[in-house]
Amino acid sequence: MSVQVEKLEKSMAKLTVEVAAEEFDAALTKAYQKSRSKISMPGFRKGKAPRAMIEKMYGAGIFYEDAANIIIPDAYESAAEESGLEIVAQPEIDVIQMEKGKAFIFTASVAVKPEVILGAYKGLEVEKKTAEVTDEEVDEEINRIRETNSRMITVDDRAAQDGDTVLIDFDGYVDGEQFEGGKAENYSLTLGSHSFIDTFEEQLVGKNIGEETEVHVTFPDQYQAEELQGKSALFKVTIKEIKVKELPELDDDFAQDVSECDTLEEYKAETRTKLAESKDAALKREKEEDIVNQIIENATMDIPEPMVDAQTRQMTQEFAGRLQSQGLSLEQYMQFTGMNPQKMVEELKPQALKRIQSRLVLEAVVAAENIEISEEEFNQEIENIASMYNMEADKFKDMISENEKKQIEMDIAVQKAVDLVVEAAVEK
């Protein structure tokens, strides 16, 4: 196998990979052996037709695609390693030559880690801010805790009101026909949460238990299900249950239930302290973000589009994982909010770009400052991560790959770079 590397603009490169004719012929044989059991030919039992007869009847290229799929993964992996490039996204493969008896040639267009030219990153100016906690904020936090410690009381002597949680059955119709995903039973919905499209929730206010009502809504023009975009829909909805929150009394007993405090006043003082600590942490993060943004503005780098696309996909998967932990699929989220994949990508792309830029400039600071981490720092981080998975540090360390260990080391170094630039900043 031979590999040619061509550097392109915007942190892209093209690998031209040539695989020997003998390897391609061997891949054709594997493809034939894999597929022959599915091929029927007159005069032969299924799976017993000779390769030459199959190729004569169906064409010489019948096994080419399967052979290419056999060759490309390993060939690309070897070529990527041989190229010495730091590839940061999945390749775009294009087959150039594929013919029996000849070398198999393909190209792989790849995004590579961009070069970062740092500008100023020390002595940057940031606004000096201090954390202050108001009485109103203390009251809001305590009321939030009351909300989380509330209990749901079933009411049956009145109609549904805004803020109630209702248990409903619904069945949706568009143009008189039921549509996929438009039917559910025993669905819990908080009125006023705006988790359903259009005015669905508002139309349930004033309805009673057992009453079937018709709800008319219009799907957004950018709705994730194309066949429903901009369509008017009718939902037949039955309210089966109405529940309302009952908040605990704000007294010493409440303080004792939710904290280690004996009195409500002590609990308020503790809440104020915790809010101040939270605000301090938020201001620290805001300061770090401000400084990193300035470093990005002062730096020069050319981010390849496939790198942004890959980061966007990863962020989408992370978001889907958070939804799943709450018992909701990404498809359901899109259906209930009117979001669609294209709109989600558009919203996430700027965040993905900023995440990439932040990481790149901080890694550049690590290199510029020759930041190193000690074995003690690495082992401490291993212990921290292992504890999150309820594992012993040594077992976790043995389980992860060398690349994962290098990633952890870089994560520690990047945080040290953040600390360095923050400490060097000037507050005004």
C-alpha cells in the first residue's frame, strides 16, 4: 500500500491511497464468499454457483462494492497513521480506481487539527465584579425548595387551571386522518409549561374531568415531521385527572425538614451563604469565559467545517443522552417543541465552534508555556473520575486506553492553562 498526502486550504488534506491489485482480488474473493449464499442461478443449488458464472450473468462489478467496503476501513486506518496527520473528523471517501487485476485507489478528504497562532493571552483586562445576594433572591431560592418539596393533590371539584398538572388521553387528526405519534394515553402535562405546540395547553384551561374536548392547533412551518409542517390539526382530548401542588408551610418545621438548621432564620442565613458561593463560582466561570474569548479574538486559526460538524453531532448526542435520562427521546422532544434536526444543528453550530476554538487556544497556551502535569496530579484526577463510576482507581486506570490517558493529561493541562491566564489577567 502507498499513501500520498496533499495539504489543502482551511486545515484540510487529501490522502490518496493505493492498494495492490492482489489485495483487491483477495477482497473480491471474500466478497464472493460472503454473498454467494444469497445468489440463485439456474442449474446450481443456492450458494453453489461459481464466481465466474455469477460475474458473467450479473456483470464483473457485482462484488466491487462489497470488496471496497472490506478494503477501505483497514487501508484508511493504516494510511491515516502513516500520514502523521492529526485527523479530527471522519473522512470523505472517493473511489478513484476499482477494477479486477488493477490496483484499488481511493482518496480520503480529511480535516486536520488547525495550527493556532496565539496573540496576547496574558495581562488581559476583565471587569471586576463582586457577588451580592439580595433578600428577594433568598426568598426565591427558598420558594424553589418549597416547590421541590411540594406534593401533588388531586382535585375533582373544579375545572383545570393554568399551572395544574393534568392526566390526559389524546388522539390527533390531520385532514380527518390519524397521524403517527399523535396518540397517547395517561399523559401527564403541566398547563402553562408550553411543552406542547401552539395553544394546546391553553385550550384545556376550564375543562373538567371526564370531559372530551376538541383542541385545534397548527404545526410550525419548520416542524420536524415534514408531512405535518404548517398543517392544522384537531386533537380529541379527555382530562382524566387534575392535580395541584400543595406547598409546605414556611416555618421552623420546614427548615428542619430540608436542612440541618433548627429555625427558619438559620435556614435563610444558610441559603444566603450558599447563594453567595454559587454566585462567586458563576462569576469565576464568567471571568474565565471572558478571558478565553479574548484569547480567541487575538489568535489566528482556520477551523475546518467537518470539525465543526463532528462537534455538533457530539453535542447533539450529549443532549439526547440528557433527555434520555429524563425519560424522553430526542424525537419526542422535537415533536413536543416543534424543533427539527436542521434547526437544532443551526442552533448548536455556533456553540460547537466556540467549544473547538476554546480548546485549541488553551492547548496552544499549554504548548507555549510548556505546562506539564505531575504524576500526583494525574493520579488524583484518575481517583476523581473513578469515584464518579464507583470504581477503584487502579482498576479504572487499567481499563482505559493510552489515548484516553493522554486525553486526561491534556484536560488537566488545559485547566492549568485557564488558571494561568486568569491569574495573569488585570481586573478593572
